[in-house]
Amino acid sequence: MFEGRYIFSQIVDFVPRREFDACIEKFNGNSRIRKINCRDQFLALMFGQLTGLSSATPAPNMGGATARSEAV
């Protein structure tokens, strides 16, 4: 049974929010964003690294039929 905090939450605490935000401001990181800000992108990429994902793009829905299986 889970007791306490998730490991991802504990690792995120190693990156001080104030310093991270200062770097984003210094290098104008959020100037041309469209959908996801720098911090959210960093957290998503860090989660992907920790879970061993091979790509930053989401995997297609493997539960439904694919074009190839319909053609056969």
C-alpha cells in the first residue's frame, strides 16, 4: 500500500521552482509557446525519461482497428 509521496514528486523537488523560472525568464523561454509552457514540457520529458519511453510523442491507440488490419 502506498504511504507518502510518489517518487516523481520527490524527484521534481530537486529542481527548485524559483531557479527554473528564473532561467526561463533569463532566456525568454516562454516567448513563443503555443500549447505547453517550458515547465510542463520539462516535467513531461522528465517523466518520459524516468518511465523509459522511447519517444516524446504519444503512442497510437492500439486497442482499435488499424488501417492495415481492415485492409487484410
